Amino acid sequence: MLNRPLLLVAALLFILTLVWFQQRQSVTEVARTALIMGTLVEIKGVGSEQQKLETAISDAFAVMREEEERFSPSISSSQLAVLNRATKAIAVDDQTLNLLQRGLEISRQSQRAFSLGLGGIKKLWNFSATQPQASSLTEIEQVLPDPTLDPFSIEGHQVKRRPGVQLDLGGIAKGYAVDQALQVLRKAGVRSASVNAGGDIGLLGGHGKRSWKIGIQHPRKPGELLATIELRDRSIVTSGDYERFFVVDGVRYHHIFDPQTGLPARGCQSVSVIAANTAEADALATAAFVLGPEKGLQLLEQWPGVDGLIVAADGSSQTTSGIKDLIQWR
């Protein structure tokens, strides 16, 4: 039988071992930000190995910068810029081909409410200007591509831009870059992470043992939330007329254009889409916004694995049936 001093020593050793084990198993969160694709990107990782998270997040930012260099219209060497200068079919890399194919599919299945051919329209309106101004119908007619036609054709790895059309991937490329970052994190063994690129949010696992709690911005009350929703292993993207806009004579002009008219779409204030990947959610949010609340909701209900929340122009809200009971209104 052990004497009292030995029992005390054994108990102390057990406590020290337990504390050491708990420290080794402690969960840490690493969060970093960077300016990429013209927006502030935040990547968070949750896990027990801080250095592993730091390295994985650095690699995730690196791949997002690679996608920016591939798809940015303002980088002369990007695949997009080269394609917009070409007068004949040119070969593109696998990533560009994949993104163009996905964008074209969503365009065709959304009654062409989503378009990759609005580069000329976006340049004309120039929302990045210090004092943007509304464009005239005459100016719009000169650069608006025929909305009934695909803005480009694909044959193998060759892409041919339709004459006069300027391509723009702003409605899908940011979401695609988020997906690429998530893939890097996943391959590095990170099981819990979020990538937020200016409202294009991709989630890996949950926030530790909990789900990620995502706030949905109120489109008419800056700094306030309309609702929240808890998600795991999903992506959520919100397109809203409050992100980039100006007001002239009481009329709000924003950056989400109707491919049929070249004018800002008027049916919605915001659309939030939940999907399996961020690129899909990105493009579908734009498409549903352009279609308006009724047709937009129909599109989201019919699209496999997709849910959404639409705030109509009059401020009324409606959701797809799949998340009706999951939304927490504020």
C-alpha cells in the first residue's frame, strides 16, 4: 500500500499530465485579411496547430492572388485581358475554360439573366469613378451585346469571343477564387475554416464544434442585419443594390446590370444564395437578382442543392422552402 507522500506525488503528476494534454488539445483561431480582387478578403482557420493554420492560410491567399492574375480585366497579362484583345479563337488554361463553361451554363439556364459579356457595360458605367454618372440609352445601345446570343464560343480548349463583346467574370470569378482557397485549406488538413471575399463566403466544416453563424446584411439599414443563418460546409453569397451605387434625383443606380437592357436591375434590393460551392452561389445570386423576386425564387427552388433569401424592391422578403425554418430574423 502506497504511503501518503507517494499518493500526493502521484496525484500531482496526474494533474500535470492532464493539464499538458488539455493544452496540447486546445483550439486556436487564426484570422488574417488581405486586399484581393478589389475587395477585403478574410480567411479564418480553427484548429489545434497554429503553425499549420498559418501556413495553410498563407497558401490560400496565394492561390487567390493567382486567380486574380488569371481573371482580372485590369491586368494586361491575365487570361481575360488576352481574350478580350484577341480577334480570333485562342487557347485558354483549364481553370479559365472551366469557369467560362460554368458561367455559360448558368446563363443559359437562367434565361440569360446572368451574363459574362457585360465588360463594355461595366466600363461604360464605371462605378469605380470618383463621381459616377448614369449612362444614356444611346451610349448603352452602342456597347450592349445581343442578349440572345452567347458572348463567346468554345471548341476544345479554344475560346472565341464574339466580335464587339468585352467579357467580364466579376459575377463568378470571386466565388471561384474562394472555392480554390477552400480547396487549399482542405488539402492542408484544415477541417474548420471560412473564406470571406467581400460577402462571397465559403465555409469548411463548422466553427469548431458549432456551425458558422452568418449574418445577412439589411439592404436599407447600413450596419444592421436582416437575418442570420447557421451553416456548415456550404457557401453563401449576397448580391445587393447597396454595395456599389449612387443616387441621382432620387433614383438609385447600382452595379448589378440586366443583360437585356444594360441598366441596373430593378426587381430586388438583395439576394442571398446558399449552395455547395461559392462560384455557383455567386452567379446564381446575380441571376436571381436580375430576374426579380418571383422568377428569381423559381430559379433557386428549381436549382439542385440551392436555397436562397430574396428581398424585393418593396422591402418584402421571401425564402426558398429549404431554409424557411432555418432563417433567424432580426
